[in-house]
Amino acid sequence: MAGALSFAADGKTASITADIAGSDRAPAIRADLTLHAGRASAPLSVSSRLPGGKLYTHKALFPVSGTYSVGGASVEFDPARDLAVIDEHKSFFPYRTDWLWGTLGWQADGAPLGANFAFRPGVAGQEEESCIWTPTACEPLSDVTFTQGAASWTVTSADGRLDLAFTPEGRKDVKVQLGVVALDYYQLFGSYTGTLRSLDGTAYPVDAVHGVCESFRARL
């Protein structure tokens, strides 16, 4: 598989273009997307120590316009409706690494709303990679619990501000077994229902909002 991927930004927008040829193992991918920074969420930026490692992540929600095509299927994005999540990591993970993670986002009255949440072994007192995005802020979240069921997952926080049910619609898997190095990873895409609450108690109903959940277990 060969192709080109480019990124450009001017402070107001960021453009992402891709033209990746198909193969006998995967379809062609083409993208021409614009992220609108002027209406982006507040960023989630976390730098923390992990047991045997370090974590840095930077995430934000951006209204997105443009086209994304996989094989013969194409999707048009409307910046008044659709969001893209930018997720940047510069981390050093311990040899045995595992986490559960999920995210979702939508727009209400032109403002991004959503949440990012994770559970992983941590160091006491360090920031967690979890937040609730309100129309005006990125508010910290902690003590997240994932309950994995056969047909759906629930994701909650100890303070009650995160209370979601996730229904999967599809799955991708990556499994590698090389002795001392191994990876068992899967990501589910689907929809969330439930409630998010801001620190001041404002409730944001979540009604069939698209998002993902994933499980990562590895020896790196």
C-alpha cells in the first residue's frame, strides 16, 4: 500500500489530505478534511507519571468539514453537525501496559460537548487522562469504571458526573504474539446514551452519540 498524507495549519483551520492506494488486503483511502479551530473545544492536556513510564496526551474536539472515502463508500462532514477528535500522544509506556479507554463528542447550539475517559494503572496524585468537555471548559474527571457486558458496556465515574451506556456496532482487532513482545488490542465503535454533568451540576443528556471504546493489553 502506497500513498500520500499531508497536514497544514494556519491558526484558524487545519487541513488533512490523504490519498492511499488500495491493495489485496485493504481498500483505498482518500480524505480532504478541514478542522475549524475557531470553534474547537478547550484542550485536554495531561502529563503524568505512570508505574514504570510516563504519559503525555493532548486532545481536543474540532468541527470538521470535507470528504472521507474508503473503497467505494464516501462520507461528507458538516461542520455545523460533525466533530473530529485530535489525539496526540508522546508517552513512554511500561513493559506491561494495559488500559481501557473511550471517547465521544457532539455539538449543541454550535458548541462541542463530549467526554474522554480512561482506566489504567497509575501513580497516586497524578492527573488522569479523563475529562468532560462542556461548551466553555475542559473539566477534569477521575475514578472511572468500565463494566464490559456481552452486548453493551457501562462507563461511570465515582462522583456520578459520567454515567454512560455504550452499544457496539463494529470492531477492529490487532493481535501480535512474539514471545517477550505481545499485543492484544481491540476497538469498538458504536453509540453512547446517558448523562454527562459539569462541575457546577449542569446535566448534558447523551442520546445515541457516536463514539468508541477500546481495550489495550501489551508487553512492549
